[in-house]
Amino acid sequence: MTNPQAALADREALGRIARGLRMVTVPFPHLAGLAASIRVALDDRVPTMGVFASGRMIANRTFTAKLSANDLVFVLAHELLHLALRTHDRARGSARLEFNYAHDYIINDMLRHALGVSAIPAGGLDMPGAREKSAEEIILEMRRSGNSMSTRTQVWEGTAATIEQVMGAARQAGPGHMGDVLDAAREGEMFPDDIADQAARARAVRDLAAKGMALAKGMGALRGRGTETGSSQQNVRALRGIYRTPWQVALQVWLEGVTPGERTFVRASRRGAEHTDILTPGRKRYSWMLNVVLDTSASMSDDIPSALGAIADFCEAAGVDEIRVIQCDTVVTSDETLSPAELAEYEVSGYGGSDLTPAMQALSEDPRVNAAIVITDGDITYPGDPAPYAVLWALPRGNGTFQPPYGRIVVMQQEDTP
């Protein structure tokens, strides 16, 4: 018979993890697809947390309860980055635990700098500068200096030990001790009812990981030594502007919150970072259209080419299929549906006054529209009443006087742009 108090505690723990996964996507929007695909189970057969290639994450109840909110985000991001960096696949044919540890060093160093933390939570592996090295380099260093590289035998309460001692103990304990990167055989043993779906889910997660890394690259969120398979490490860092968030990150987070789509297990979602149902199935979509209102007033003449090019680049990286562009100065001069490639080579008409009311009203009359980006310099007239869809005002350059009563504002020019 189920203990009601234990069941309540488990629901609270799972809710806490769900909130933590949503928080991960704020500094790491390119991990939103992976975060949405994760299936979480509480299981005390693991000492901390672990993740399978299928996207199943298991968490020890006691370990999870001891983590602060910030430390929980760090640990969840760590597990997602194992999927993003494909630790499961790259460890094949080598000492799996060694490769797991090497990626632990790299991921923790990446997160230390991305999240601005001074210490790795829960006694995690710590090697300053590891993010600039390949996993293979770190493995060689572990083999050379393992008797002097310290770690802990267990989280928090564990006694200090060397990497060499921990590796030796794990090898003697057998294949069940695989760190936090858990293999398919162990998943089959722990969750035998899901064996039939295991391989398909792993393929879907690999696809999401590839798309997430491509998006990170398109956003400029990758730094490191290169992307050659098996020889260098691809690093992901959050874009954390000193003065404000870069516009690509803000745009991606906004898109995560407005994506339409039917829920399904067929395709795990790349979006949904701001929703409370991040652990539900993915969204089924046949096409993802981005609605864009383009201010073609005369004052925008110098900004339109760079603004359209930036939107086109972002859409290609984010997997947007179609872009509906409504051009407007004081009247709608064009209403077309384009691909991102077509948007990069596009004829703009107008260059007259500055009233976007006709374009925004046209979108209001279309029941399919649930969100729109308005590219403008802010020197415009627009509807006074809030639109029946989400609005993102995208300004090519800053405009301190533009303060609309609805929608969100993002400035496309980054702080260090000359």
C-alpha cells in the first residue's frame, strides 16, 4: 500500500526538478528541446543523479532534497550537457567511467563560467580550464596523475580520495558503477517494461542534441577547440551579457514560450521553456511559421537589411520553416510567406510614414496567429489596445523613449557592437 506522505514527497520532488529544468533553459535556451524530452524518475538505486541515452533521468531522493535551488539547476544542466555532448556515444570502445569523468570535468568547468559559480556543487569533479581541453586529453592526464587528482567517494559525506582510487574501486565493483552516464543495458534491467521504446527514444534524443548544438552555434554560444569527432571537445556556454542579454537568447526564450502545437510522443519538443508542462510529451507540428511585421518607414532604411539578415540566420538555426512578413509604413504594402533563405534576399517596399496599425490589425483578424515579431525602430504609431497575440518588439538599435504598454522589447544590436 502506498504511503501517502511518501507519495506527496515524491510529487514535490518531481515538481522541484521540473522547475529546475525550466530554469536551465533560461541561460541555455539551446537545451530547451532536450529539457522537454527528459523523463524523470526518483530511484534510490543511484547515489546522486544519472541520465540514460534515451533521455530518462533518475534522481536519488535524498541527494535531490539536499540540493539548493541554484545547485539543482547546475546538476540538471550537467546531466543535459551529457546528452548534448553525446557522452554515451563517445564513450563506446573506451573505458566508459574514465570518459564519464573526463566529461564531468569539462561540463563542470563550462557551467562554472556560464553560471558564475565559485564552487562545483555537491563535491563534483573540478578542473579549472577543463572546458578548453578535449576529453581524450583529460583522460591521459587522469592516467598520468590519477594518484594526485582528488575527488570524493560519495557526495558531501564522502571521504576525500584520488581519481585512481575511485576508478579502481569502481572497476572491482563491476559494470553497474558507471558514474552518472548510464548505459542501455542498465536501463533495460531497471525499466524492463520500456525496452521496446528505448532505442527509438535514444535516436530522438540524439537528433535533439544535434539540433541544440547547431542552435548554440548559430547563437554564438559555442567556444572551444573545434568539433572533430573523437579528437576535440565542443563546448557550450551561455551568452550572459554584462549589461543585457544578447538579442538571440531573448528571442529564443520568447519563441519557447509562444510555440503552438499538439502534444505527442512522436517528436520531442524543442520549445516550451517557459511553460509549466515541460515534462509532458513533445509538440507535434507540420510547420512552424514565424509572423513578422516589418516597419518600412523611411527611418528604417539603414536598419532593415541587417535586421532581416539576423532574423533569417536565427530562423535557420532555430528550425523555423516559414516566415510570414507583413510590410507596412502607413498601409500594408506586402503580405508574403517566405523561407528563411528567401528572407535573406528580399525586396522591401514603402519607406513612407510610420503607422504599423494596419499590419498589426491584419494579424489580429487571423485566428491562426498566436505570436508576432515587430521589427521597428520604435518611432511609430501602433494600436493602443493589446493585440490578441504575443508581441515581441525587435529594435535594431536601442530606443529609450519606446515604451509600449504591451509586449516585450529586445534590442538586436549587442552591447559591444561598434
